[in-house]
Amino acid sequence: MIELKNVTKEFKVGAKDKVVALKDINLHVQKGEIVLLKGPSGSGKSTILSLIAALNKPTIGEVIVDGKRVSKLADNFTSLFRRENIGFIFQRYNLIPSLSAKENVIVPLIPSNPDSNWLEDRLQELFQNFSLESKMEVMVKNLSGGEQQRVAIARALVNNPSIIIADEPTANLDKKLSLEFIEILKKLKNGHNSIIIASHDPLFFDLDFIDRQIDIHNGEIL
Amino acid sequence: MLLTPEIITILALDFIFLFFGTIAFFISIRIARYWDLNSTTPLQYKLEKQSFLVATIIKYIFVVKLPLFLFFIFTANKLSNVIVGAMCAAGVVNSVSFGSAMFFYKILNLYIFGFWLVLNHFDLKNENQPYTRYKFLLYAIGFIFLLVEIYLDIDFFTSLDVSKLVSCCGALFSAASTSSFSFIFTVNKLYFVYIFYAIFVLLMISYIFKNAFVVLSLNLIYVFIAIISLIVFFGTYIYQLPTHHCPFCMLQKNYDYIGYVVYITLYIGTFFGISGAIMSILEKKKEKFYYNVSAIFNVIYAIIISAYPITYYIKHGAWL
Amino acid sequence: MKSKINLFLFDFSVLSIFRRGSKNIFIFFVFTLLIFLLSSVLFISNSIKSELDTTLNALPDITVQRLQAGRAINMPLSRLNKLLAIDGVNAVIPRVWGYYYFANAGANFSVVGIDQFEDQYRDLYTKLCDKFNFDKLKKDSGMLIGSGIDQMLKNNFYQGYFNFVKPDGSLAKVKIDGVFKADTALESNDVIVMPIKKVREIFGMKPDEAVDFVIKVANPSEIPNIARKITEIYPDTRVITKEDLKISYQNLFDYKGGLFLALFVISTFTFFMIIYDKASGVSSDEKREIGILKAVGWTIDDILKEKFYEAFVISFVSFITALCLSMFYVYFLNAPLLRNIFIGYSNLKPAFDLPFSFDFQTFAIIFFLTVPIYIAATIIPSWRVASMDADEVMR
């Protein structure tokens, strides 16, 4: 369960000025729920995501995930928290272009020094699910857009996260790939994962598997 | 002053330690003063990040310091060829008045820096980082120790004098000498052997019951009795010469560098014992891994050191 | 503390090195060159030291010179018996030798007089006496010359003989009876050996004088005592023991090596700044990559570890490469150019091989002066990178 309590986030701009990105936000996301945050760019959707993933700390208020006050964690522990709980799907994939598909998917697991047999099985499973078996050793920059997207999703899932966060996942995709992504997303809904999507893509607006849609405007929930 | 490549090497690295150590020192002071995990101020955020710089620097210093210390002994051994009268590192180290004190001081620092890493490890295991303030305070003190050590290094190398006649280890480690060690030769050496084995047995028993205070104190006693008994008794069997009591000569090639093995096992054994015991007290939990490593290395030390007199007895049918 | 080595992380680091190849290759070359210079100089000085050691070991236990006004003058042979009478002295051998300056080549020859029936004070001359026909040498007043001199005379168009200029200006023509090569080239390349009588003639020395005495001692630990007694009997003498020589040579070499090293340390710190600068320059790609890593769960520690592996791999590979290169350069190619630093009188000693000598200590010095310094230079830049904000990726 994810909980944002009275969260305000300000960003410093320059020496003195600051921008209020979020104003007194309260949000609950249940286990297994799929939530869509929608609103124009700059409305504060991404900020909410980064607070949940503890990439950022709220100026006021707190963020609690599975009973853990992640907004209070020191930098090192936020990383550990993400490693164990969060799967990230970024806008523009954010893969490392000069590594192979396989190496990209391994990246989140490297610090925990996994057992290599286990890892091999896990990779086989993931690459099969996303029909990428033949592309494992191919450098990411030589893959097609669709393939890159699937690699990015595979990377998000490799650590069996309980929370999947997708930030504008279709912003850089054409219609066909966007629909493909939505198909994959649908399959990910299994009752264990909470999925939080931030997007202003109308394709998401009337999908029945999305449990809740939340409108964000100027840093406030409408 | 001698300008040998070895000395330049040690001084160059001392300089690096000084440079990074100073940076780490100032950050440590700040962290010790302002650390507050509950605060969300930019200052706290900055300190959290800087704490990693300090940790990295300390790790670096420790990891380089360990082999550098061995290199220091190695260098002292080599300088003994140059300095008249010295036969091994003992003569060189003692050619300046503070030599042996400096030597033990260096070892003390290795324990302190090593323990810092253990504390850091435990601190970062817990989300509340319970030891952060203490570890940075400890470093601030450790840095002062480091400064003194660097000062001693420089003073030591500048006051080495090729033309000055120094005592060799034979004179230093004997009852007739006026050095601080000499009192131990006036006592029957077998007492030390009995005490050594008695402490060893107690130590082994303490690992079974794992009472932290007992393990801690026994390990501390063990270091001292191990070194004293090495000088008065076991060493003579390494050299196969009843009058040779030097703790340094065994680091030389003639004795297959066995001294390094002996001292390193003793260091690892007691280090893990001491730091494991301290952490058990702090964590209120028995640190089995540390105790096991400690026990294993302390046993190895005892075996190596006992093997010399025993093989001697088997070969010659008599004690020295 | 139970961290086994994380091979995945290590792999990742090695890959990163290659992925940022152009930046790393520059550092690699500069660093390798630096280590190469350092290790070559240390190898050469070690080599010469070990060659000197063999030479010094062959030296007499004690050498006695007579001094007048602080300068060495010839020693009357009449003093020989009194020295022989000292307890513990096995033999006293008068030496007749000197330096002959050959102006055409601008070089000094060491001219040494030997006598077959006298106790030979150096193995080399004993061997020479066995190898060459000494009677013939004596009969036609010829000489034996070291290979270095042979080369030099040939360059000056002397074939089979050489004309020495005596103190009175007249010439002494001496036939070359043979050329020899000794085990340690350094000591005997510039040596000319001939009968004592001939040496006295060339240098204009009286027949009842020698240049100095060398003394053989039964028990080496008695050397200081005997040396003391000699100065008591003849207060105008200078007594040089083998130990004294060894120490002063070691000091000389440590000093020369040390001087070089002091320069090296300065250049290392320059290099330190270069690495620091290079490692600080983080491209936007790299920034983004760090952001990704942190977002997917890498801690600051993990990234620092990764950076450490990178630094260690680069510096260690440089270290090994440079070590191999300089071994090849010094022991196989005989260190052209560089060895002139150490051998001042190089024009006379053109062709001697540097004997292989490698000890753990040199290895340790080279290691400590390079790898830890490289890694130190990367500490702060790595930390800066590692502690960058992770929300970089969200923007």
C-alpha cells in the first residue's frame, strides 16, 4: 500500500526563487491497484512518481510504502528500497544504449550479486515473455523502438517489484507501439502489483483494467 | 636524512593520507555536529552524501595502510644493511628514541581504522544509522592519531643517521639491556608459556559462551601475552638459538618471512575478536561471524607458534 | 564483511571502461608511460647495484692507503712485514696500479700490475694468469686488455700494440697479448693488465713502492679490530674496509635513485591532477546513466564500488603492462638512453649487459607509487558522480 500524507514539494529555482510542484497532496494506492495520474505536463505527475520511488524527498509531509516511511530514508536506503520494491518504466526507455539487451535487464540486479543459475532462468523467462530471445546479445541502440520498449519493461520487472511506476510511457511511441504497450500493461495486472502510470495520452483514458484515474492540475489533485 | 626510494614512497603516500584525511576530518566534524536523520533540510541531505566520501576515504586509507605497514617493516629491514650495527628492523626502529613506541602506535592505528570500517558496516546495515555520529567522532579522533603517525614517520626518517652506531637486536632484546622490554627476560620464560596457553584455552572457551566482555578482554590480553611469549620463548625456536629474542628478525628472508604469517594471523584473529565483541555489545546481539573468524585465526596462530618448539623437540629430543 | 567479489559488478566496470574507450585510452597510455619510466629507472639502478655488489664482494677485506696532506701517496714496501705481524692477518699484498688518461678517447684506463707468483687479490686476475700464458706476457712485456678497451683502441687505429706516454715524455710501446671479458662487465671493461715491472715503468714509480696494500683477514668479524690496529701502527694511513665501501655505494645509489624519484613524485602529482580532471569531466550521457543506475536501485556505495573497480582495472593493467615493457627494455634491450643517468663514465663502458635482478621490494615500490595514487585521484570525482541526484532521469 502506498500512502502520501499532506505532501508538499518545492523546487528551488536559482538562488532564492522556488516553484511549488505539489500542494498538500493526499493519495492512497491499494495493493494490486492500477492508477492513472493524468494532467498536462508540468502538473506534478512525475513529481508524485519520484516521491513514491523515493528519488526525491517531500518538502513537507511524508510518503509511506508498505508501512515504511520512505521519505525519511537516507539516500543509500532509498536505493535499497527501490531495488527491492520498484520497477521503473521511463519516458524514452532510459536504457543504456551501448550495452546489450541482456546486460540492460541485469543492471538492477548487479548490486545484489545474484546467483548466476537463478539469473539465467529469470532472464530466459523474461525474454521469452517478451519474445526477445533472439535479441539478448544485441546492443540496445541497434534494436527497434518496440524492442527497446520491451527491454525496458523487462528491466522493470526483473526484480519482481511490488510497485511498477511508468512515467509517460507512450510519450515517444507511435500509435501501434502505444497499443502494444497497453496490451503488455494489461497482462501485468495480477492483483499483487500496484501500477502507477503518469500520462496525458488519451489512449489510457478509457481502459477498463485501470482501476482509478486521478486528475492532477498545478500540483493539486482535482 | 636518507633519500631512499622506499622512504620517498612511504612519505608520498603519507602525503596522500594527509590530504584526504584532512578533507574527511572536516566533513566528519560537521557530520558529528549537525547529523539529524529526521531532518529534511538541504544540509542534512548534503551531509548524507558527504558521509560516503568520508567512508570512501577511510576505506582507502585503511586498505593502503595495511600493506604499507608491512612495507614499512620491509624497509626497516633493508635499512638495517645501511645503518651500522643494525642487523634487522629492530635496530633501525630503535635507532631513534621513539622507535618502538612508534611501531606499536602504528599497529594501534591499524586496529582503530579497521574497527571504523566494521562500525561503518553495521551503521549502513540499519536504516536508522545508529552509529553515524559515533563513527564520525571516532574518525575525528583517529585522524589526530593519523596526524601523529605521519609526523612520527617524517621525524623517524629524517633522524635516521647512517653514521650513528645503533644496537642490534641481540642487545635490545636481552635481560642486560636497559630498554623497556628487558624486564620480561628477568622472569622465568616458562611462566609466559604457561600464561599464553592458559589464556588461549580460556579464549577458546569464551568463544563457546560468547560473552562479549569476556571475549573482548581475553583478546586484548591475548595480543600482549602472544607477543611477549613470542619474544621470550617461541621466537628462540624459530631461530633455533636460545639467545635470539628478536621479534623482527623472523620477518627476514632467512626465516622464510614466517614473521609476516605469524603477525598477520595474530592481527586478524584478535582484530575480529575485539571488533566482534564491541559490536556485540553495541548491537546487543552475538556476532557469530566475527567470533568464528577470530577463533579460526587465533587457533592458526597458536598452531604455527607451537609447531616450532614441538618439531624442535622431536628432532633433537631436548628443549632449547 | 562477508562480501564475496561481485563478478557482475566487475564485468559491468570492465564494460564501462571499454564503452568510454577514448577517454580511458589516453589515461592508460600516459599512466603506462609514467610507470614504465619509474620501473625502468629502478630496474637499472637495481641491476647496477647487484653488479656492484658482486664487484664489491670480490674486493679485498681491507685496503690500506698512505696519506700525506690528505692525499694518497705511494706506500713503501718496507711496511709490509709489520702489517703481516698483526694477529688475524692472513696476507698483505702490495698493489701497483693506476689510471692512465688516454687523451684521444678522453677516457681513463685502469692499469693493473700483476705477478703470477704473488697472492692474487682478485679472482679475475687469478683466472687471467691461468688462462693466458703469463711467462710470454712477462717476456715480451705485453698486456691483456678488457673488451671495452679493445674496442676503443681499434677505434683509434691501434692494432696489436699501444704507446703509453711515460712521465718523462718518452714512449713505452706495449704489445697486446690478449683480450678478456669478465663476469661482471662493469668492473673490468676498462682494465689493462700487465706485469708489475711494466706498470712501474709507465707510471714512473720507484721499485720499493706500491700504490696501496690489500689485506686478507682470516675472520671477517675481526676486520674492525685489525683496522684499528693498523691505524695505531701507522697513523698516516687510511684504512678502508669492504663494509665501508658497500655502505657508501648503497648510499650513492639510493641517492641517485632518490633524486630521480623525487622528480617522479612531482610528475605523479601532475598526473594526479590530470586524472582528477579527466574523471571530473562527466558527460551528459554519463550523468543520465548514473541517474538510471540509482533509479533502478544502485546505492552510492554500489556506484563507488563500480568506479573503484574501473580505476583499479585501468591502473593495474597499466602497471602490469608497464612492468613487462620495462623488463623487456632494460634486460633485453639493455636500456638505451636511460642507463646513462646512472653510469657517468659511459663512454668507456659502452657494452655491458645489465644483469637480471628483481626483488619484491622494487615491485612494491613501483606498485605503491602508482596504483594507490591513481585510485586516490579518482576518489573525489567518483564520489561526485555517485552522489548526483537520481531524479535526473525523471526530467
